[in-house]
Amino acid sequence: MSGELTPGEFKSCCASFYADDVVRRILGDSFHPGGEALTLELLDAVKAGPDDDLLDVATGPGASAVLAARKKGCRVTGVDLSTENLARTGALAKERGVADLVTVREADAERLPFEDGSFDVVLCECAFCTFVDKTTAAREMARVLRPGGRLALSDMTLETDAFPEDLDTLLMRVACISDAVPGERLEAFFSDEGFVDLETGDARWALHEMVEDIRGRLLAVELASKLGKIDLGGIDVQEGKRMARRSIEIIEDGTVGYVTLTGRLPAR
């Protein structure tokens, strides 16, 4: 799926893709299905609050990190491989008046630069499926949590052994679809690392809604390009439109889904 790219090159590709200004126009303010509503649902489920140190893994442009600080009063650390995204997170935190609660750090989810037991909550939205070594990423999330620490995750699921051949591309992997795993396997990554009370929720509605929104934005970006208002920078809008149409089909037939996953580590 990733061709000749090494794991490091693929991670760099992901970071660059999501930091691209045209991609941000297409995806909107939130890089994950459900937007603020689903993030708040996750934060409520793990009872995140002002006493918590929260780590937002693959924070993107920082919408969720800032939301956790602004709405829940959490002390938030956002990590991402894109320096552009980290800069946007810092700027957004300042704009929303929570710069004192939000810090950012360039980091790989598979090698988190924090001591054991540094956080009360780990948040990760629509990113786990892009991690090359998912076992190590889950282990790292468990490691940096304190005893009794909570997991709040949302992610793509792929409920088939044979991904549709016409969608098995690098772009679809970077876009969080072709390297997703079945829901049971997703939960197993975390149960294997000692998480208990794991609960999975069906959020396919959010995925369907997001893809429909993207279809609309693709049309707007295409029009803006034809009018000379933006430079697509090599992004193939026609391919994006095709993938969006096919994505709707595989969401509706149950091949691809979107779930929330919450749990905790045992308290000592």
C-alpha cells in the first residue's frame, strides 16, 4: 500500500499531506469525523476535567487540543510530526485564550518523548489507523498514562480482509482508510496493553457526514482552481472526487466504519 516508502518516509508523507493548505480547505477545521461534538462525547466519556493532564496524539491543527482546554479545563500537550500543524495549534490556543493550558511538541506516536506515567488522559482521533507500528503506538499510549489513566480514541475500521483494489492506494492510506483494522482488532491493541473497561461505540454517521462535506468542498476547490484563485499544488481533485464517491459506497455497505473507543488502565 505504501509502495517503496520506508516507515519514516510514510510518516513524513502523512504529516505533509495533512499540513497542506489545500488539504485543509478540503477537510475543514477538524481533521476527524464528528468534529467538536464527537470530541466532547469522548471527553465526557472519560470524565476529562481541570485536574487532568491530557495528551493529544497526532493533534493536527489543534482543534481538539484547544477544545479540551477551553471546555474541560485540561492541561493539554499536543504532539504531531508536522511543525506547521504545531504552529497552528499554538496560534489557535492563543486566539481562544487558552495558551496557558496548551503546549505543543514535535513527536512520533511510536516514540513519545515523555516519562512513564506523565498523563491522566490520552486522546487520539482518526490517526491510529495511519500509524505504521500500531502495537508500539498502543504500548506508548499505555506507558505515558498514570495508573487509572484513561483512553479516549476514535478511529476508522475496516471490516474486510480484501480492501477494494481500486482504492488500495497510498493516498487512501494517508487519508485513513486502507490501513485501518477491524473493530475487534482495534480494541485488542489496547486490551493487550492492559486497558480495561473498554467500550466501543458506532460513529459511522460521523464518517458519512464528513465524506459528504468533503465532496462539497472538493467542488468548491475545483471551482476556485479554475478561476485561478488557488494553486492545487499537484492534488488531483478528480481522483479525490472519485475516492469520495467510492468511500460513501463502502461506508454504506459496512466495509468501512468509524468507532469511538474508551477505556482505562487499572489503578494500583
